[in-house]
Amino acid sequence: MKARILASTAFAALLAGCATYGDNMDPIAQAEAAADYAPAIPEGTGYFASDSTLPFLAPDFTKISEDDYLPAFEQGMAIERAEVQAIIDNPAQPTFENTIVALEKSGRMLSRVSTVFGALTGANTTDRLDEIDAEISPKLSAHSDAINLNPELFARVKAVYDNRAAMTMTREDAKLLEETYKGMVHAGALLTEQQREQVKAINTQLSVLTTEFSQKVREATVDNALILDNRSDLDGLTDAEIDAAAKLAAEKGHEGKFAIALQNTTRHPLNPSLKNRETREKLFKASFNRADSGDENDTRLLLAKIAQLRAEKAALFGEDSWASYTMYDRMAQKPATAIGFMEQMVPAIAETQRREAAEINAMIAAEGKNFSVQPWDWNVYAEKVKAEKFAFDESSVKPYFQLEKVLEDGVFFAANKLYGLNFERRTDLPVYHPDVWTYTVFDRDGSELGIFYFDPFQRPSKRGGAWMNNFVDQSHLWGTKPVIYNVLNIPKAPEGEVQLVDFDNVETTFHEFGHALHGFFANQKYVSLSGTATARDFVEYPSQVNEMWATYPEVLQNYAKHYQTGETLPLEMVEKIQATAKFNQGYDFGETVEAALLDMKWHALTPEQAAAIDTVEEVDAFERKSLEELGLEIDLVPPRYRSSYFNHIFSSPAGYSAGYYSYLWTEMLDKDSRQWFLDNGGLTRANGDHYRATVISQGGTMDYFEMFRNFAGREPDVKPMLKSRGLLTADGE
């Protein structure tokens, strides 16, 4: 995990020194020194001191208690410090093996505890885990700085890097060396001692503030669930959804009432079903204002301070903004590239928003209502316009989507057809929550490829959204195979009822498994380059491509079975799903573009500009001004995330800061790749094997444009994305 830590924004801070290594060291003396060198490395104790004994080194949750984490963190840090010091003290001349590979090998115990702890604080946290998170976060930042800000360590890395032309290396070796060196330079290898101390201080502050932001957003999301007095307030919801609301209210101490839990996004998935306009308005405002109410979970001053510290850190590196600083390793590379890419779509989106708003207002008037569309009305009436245009009701397809069938007969079926994978459900592996499902994944030759954990249901202990990560990374260096988990936030059906999901969650299930495939097909020696260890604006690409199979007729017909009749989803409904995919893009696409550009606005600030935003009123004013400048209908279509609950960019780790545009950038790659699949026969093993060989088995080992060219035979084209969104005609205009 070491090189991944070196390059990460969460731990980014590495220093340089001026020490040099001579080129004329006696080879015999060097060999003797290396042979005699046997540094003492402390040994850990407790569960995390060694690899798990379970299959594939999967974590044994039956043997882990909350009391294990802090000692394991402390021991893991002590061991890693000793391992890195041993690299520095090695009397032999720096080589790729004794410096770069040794650095890659360091910190395994710390990685083991961090991996499990991070999974639980995201998916099944407790008050105690939150306390540990707050306590350990600044310690981990200081630990990282103590290692990465060591000039002697950089001197050894630089010595190897400077000698690279004379070395024989594999492509992956060369990439690891390059990324390690570039990461260290980017993190501060060329700064002065005073600047290095400033970086340390900023890193520590950011680790505290971003952790606090994440925790406050989760609490604000849980605490601001909408409480309703009467069943009639929920008119339009199913009996199961109303029963779930009654159960949640009782759990919150409101027996006899109803509660609707907020989602991570501004828009709530239940909004289109609610017939009571007052309820819709209350739900929207509860979501929109969840973290800016002036209470203990108000995040506005926190996010302003985070933006300020990031701008200050960027300035230490001679960059004019955090966006300029942090995008050095992205596919887009420059903020102007990402912003220009998005801005070219804004006029078409704005025109679409105005046209769709007019259609919605006409529908409202036709019903004899005396109001103009508001955000809480938009998707209700958009569904009505869609039903009129396409004779299609979104809710009519939900009975065809049983979660288990979506996963096993849909997601897994597509993976079998494309890649030859097979899956076997298992119940013998310990899990961190009873709702987690586990599977062994078998490769095309019948060998075991890895283990897959699926954690689908919403709960108060889980942060919002959906994600993938590894418990164990693939690595030929360690001989490890991937152990991967997907986390979603699907409202759980009442006990004894069939678990149905809407189509958004169907797509999310395919999407997150696309990330899992990226991890399962990893074929790297080094963890730091393995699987999803890619640029932020590339990592969403394979997951978005995997969404295409959710509506591919052969796949859809295999999993979309009516839960009562067993009837297969009619072909005409499949065609309507595909046709309506271009509908309501003023909202669907607009809210994402607004969030992405809002992210860039926050992270394009200079230190002086950021420092001037130091009150909640100024935070609100900056957000408002930033959105207004886009020229979109922001009062009708609010951003997917407001600043105050934009976890992607302000929480820890802040991997998407100045990077939320990645979802749009990778959608360009995705839609272009979908066109390639369709042009070449669709769902075939030949296509799947080609995509696996050229893209999703490559990890972070090569240039991303080169990777795409190897797959598609050309540069990526934005037109398929614009066409798929209905923003470009079939003729390309």
C-alpha cells in the first residue's frame, strides 16, 4: 500500500533532501554490506499482526473487537517507521529492490487494520468507532508525514530514479518508480524546511477537519429524517414503504408517526411517488438544508476552512489553486481541460432545462393547478410528462426487479457471458453485518479468482451513497487474490416481503460491480498499481461501462421477472426504458454538472479568496454566486450535492476534491466504449476478453489515453455521450 499512500491526497506530503549517493561504491563492499545488514523490525501482536487464516486472507470479523483497533494502529505505525528507517539506514547503494520495492513492502500491519477499520466506519460504524476515527486520523497524518517528509528517504528514491536509464525494468517496475518519485516531488520533495513544516501542520488540520465533516454529514443526514404525523402525508407510497416509514419513526422515538430517511443526494428517490405537495416540499427542504441549520451538525464553517487550507497548501507548491495542484496525475491533467469539457455542454443543458420546465408547467396547468414548478415538483411532473410521451410509468417496472435476481441473474449473468466468470454463494465467511452476502468468484478457467461481499441495505450506521473497496488487494508480490466489497444504500423491505428495487438501484448494482470487476481482474505485481489504483478521472470508467448491460436485452430478459407472476419484462417495456433514458436530462444531467462545477469553483480559490469566506453567510453567498455563473436554472434544478453535504469533496479521504467532474469525463469514455461494444457484436466473450486485456486488467500501469487506444483503436469521442443524453442529434448536431 505504500506507494498508494505516497500519492494520496489524504497523506500527501513528502520531502526532499540534498543527500547524494556515489556511483563508485566498491561492488564487493556493497555486496558484503548488504549481506551483513539485518535491521531489527519490531513484531506486532493481536489479530492484525498477521494475515487472516480465512480463505483469500478475508478478515475474520468474529475475532475483531473495537478494542483491537487503537493498539493495532499504534503497533502498525511503529513497525512501518522501523521498516522505513531500515531502508534509510541500509549501507548498500540504493537500488530498485532495496529502496522502491522495500518501500512498497512496508506497512502491511497498518494496511490490514486501516482496511478493515475504514470499511466499518463507512458501512457499519458505532459511536466508539467514530471516536477512534477522530483520535487516530491526526495521528495517521503525523505518522505519514514523519515518514514521507524524510529527506534521507527521498534521497534514496531520487538516486534510483536518476539512474533509471541504466536499469533493466519491466513496464510495471518503471511505472512504480515513476509514480513513487513523482508522488514525492508533488508532495513536497523540493520545498524548503519552513514550507515542509507548514505542510505538516496543514495535513494534520485537514485530517481532523475532513473526518469531522464526514461525521457531521452522516449525523445530519440521520437526524434530519422527515417526521410526518399522518399516513395520508405519505399518499402515493406503497404499503411496504409506509410500513418501513412507521418502523423508522418508532426506532427514532416517534411511535405512531412516520419517518422518511434522507439520502446522500439532494433529490430523494421517493419524491416522484409522493402525491402530497406539502410533504414533497418538506422532504426537499429537509434534504437541502440538512447541514446548514446553525446547529451542531452545521458544516459550513468546516468546509470553508478545508477549502482555505487546501488553497494555502497549493500555494506552498507554487500553484494558484488546489485544483491546479491536485490534478497533476489526472487524465485531464489541467483544471482548464476539465472545466472547458463541462462548459461546452452547459448551453445545451440550459436550453433543455427551460424546455422541460415549460412542458412541466403546461402539465401543471392542464391539471388545473395554480403554481409553477418547484424543485420538489419537478420529478413528479416529469414522470407524468414521460408517461404521456412514452406511455410509461417508472413504478410499473419495479415489480420486475427483485434484488437477488438483479445481482445473480443480471450482474453475474452478464459477467459470465462477457468474461466467463461464475459465482457461488457461501455462508461460512464471517461478515460485519448480517445483511452482507458473500460469494466465491471463479475465473474463466475454473480457478478461484477472489471473494465478493455485497452489502446492499440502508441503515443508520452506514454513510450515504454506494462504493467499492478491497479487504485484500491483488498482488503477485504477495501472492494475494482480491477480496472485494460493494456497498449500496437500498431501503430494506419489511421482514417477509420480497425485496424489490427501483431501476436507479438496478443501475447502481451494475455500476458498483463494474468497480469490483476492475479489482478482480487486476494482474499486477504491486498493490500500488493494482486494480482500481488509477487516476480519479479514470477509475469510474469501467464501472460506468458495466451499467450498459443492465438494459441489454439478453441480460434484462434473464433477470427482470415479475415477482408475482414470473413473467419476463415485456420487450416493449425494455424499449421504453431505453427510450426514456434520454428524458429529463435537464434535471438528471444538470444536477451532476452543477455539482461538478461547484466543486471546481471551491477548489479554484486562491488563499486570499478562500480566507475571505469565513462566515456561514459568505459560504452561502459563494455557493449561490458560483452556481448562478453557470447560467443554468439552479432554482428549479439544484445541484446533486450542496457544499454542506458534499462528502465526495470535503470528507476524508477527499479523493474527489477538484475531481467530481470525473463522473462526466469517464461518462465520455463509457458512452464511447458502449458504442464500440455495440458496433462489435455486444455481449460476447471475445469483446469481454478484449476489454479485460486492454483496460480492466491493466490497473495503473500505463498512460490512460494509451489504454483507451489499445481498446478502441482511436482517441475517445465526446459525441456518443452527448447523443445518449439527448443533447446531440443522430447527425451529430
